[in-house]
Amino acid sequence: MRSFKIPRTAALAALLATVPYAGAYAASAGFYTPRTAGLIDQAQSLDQGIMAARQVNKIKPDEARSLHMQAVHISRVAQREAAAGHGTIPAAQYRQLVAQLDDVGERLRNATGSSPLIGDGADGGYYPNG
């Protein structure tokens, strides 16, 4: 009987090809708590908003890059903490990540000119919040 040996490179390539799918399966199989999944989804949605604002020239490329890097960093930290905590993020860490995400979102709104206005509108709406 012949034995079949898989070359190391083929085995490594097969392993590397399945890793992203395993992570996606873990997330879809309920690996994250709803709170953690919501935080990660919010970070990814914010990143999509940053890219959309950049595509329509609402923000400069450097600013988009900076905001993108911050949103991705928050998402990665959340994923890393959730992996270490079996799908959950400690409450203090969660609040810190939400605050950072809110800060990035506020910076995006200010950069695009879509932040809420202060006052009763008597100034014609030209006084941005901040």
C-alpha cells in the first residue's frame, strides 16, 4: 500500500487558506457576546463611513488615513480582548473602546461638517458644535 505524503508547503498553504474562514465561522457561530459583536460591527461601520467620506472628497486623504487607522486599531483591540476573554470584553475595557470609537466618530462628523449645530438656528446654522 502506498502512503500519501503532503508536502509541507502544501499543508501550510491549506492551513493559511482556512484560517480566515475559521475566524468568520467563529464569529457567525456566536463566539462574541452581542455587546462585543456590536462594538466590532460599529468600528467596521465607522471605517466604511470614513472610506465613503474620502471617496466623495469630504475629508482629506491624510485625515481619512488617520481616522481609518484609529478605527481599525479599536476593532483589533476589541477582537483581541474578546478572544482572550472567550467572546467577552471586560466592562472597563469595553467602555474605553466605546469612548475611543465615539471620539473617532465625532472627529469624522466634524471633518465632514455633519456635526450637530448649537443654538436655535438663528445664526443660519453656521456655528458648528465644538
